[in-house]
Amino acid sequence: MKAPPARVSSNIGRAFKGKGANAMTHARAALVSGLVLAAALASCGITGPDVEADGTVRFVDVEGGCWGIETDDVMYEPINLPESFKTDGLQVDFEAEERDLGSFCMIGVIVELTEIERVD
């Protein structure tokens, strides 16, 4: 004698009742894909809002030399300061995104510059 089919008791089960195992498998795959995408976006390193400031480029003689941008209250350590801006004392306006990264220099908040220009 064949056992009766299992009774579906959850709302999710009711939504897929009569639609076959493939529909449920596709829904699970979509859910897993969404969770993986969310995890990937959460771990991309962006930790805060954009920084918009003016400051002074500084060469700090630690660990073989590091470049930073000093503002009135924060020292930033850009990971992509262009060579043409590596002049100690240069006044700049810049925009940057904070990055959750480690550094040998450890002289300030690590940022990735999105814009930078000289101030005359």
C-alpha cells in the first residue's frame, strides 16, 4: 500500500503546491543567488560615506615613506594618490571613499580617491 503524500503546511509550500519540484528548486536557487549577491556586496570593502575635503599632501617617513592628506581634523591615507600629487605641502581638494583595508603605514583613514585637484 502506498503512503499518502505529505501534507504541505508552510506558506512557501502552498505557493508551490501543484507546480512541481522544479519550481521549488528554482525558487531555492534564486534565494541562494540573492544571498550570495548580498554577501558579496557587503564584503566589497566600502565602509562609509564619501569624503569631501581640502587638505595638505604630507610625506610621512615611516615604513620607507608614506603619503597622506592632512585635513584640519583627520589624516587620510590614499591608496591611489597620483605621482603628480606626491609633493609634500601641496594644497588639494579631494573626494574619496573610505576603504576597509590594512596598511603598513597606519598613518590615517584609508581611502580611495575619486577626485583630486590642486588648490592655487
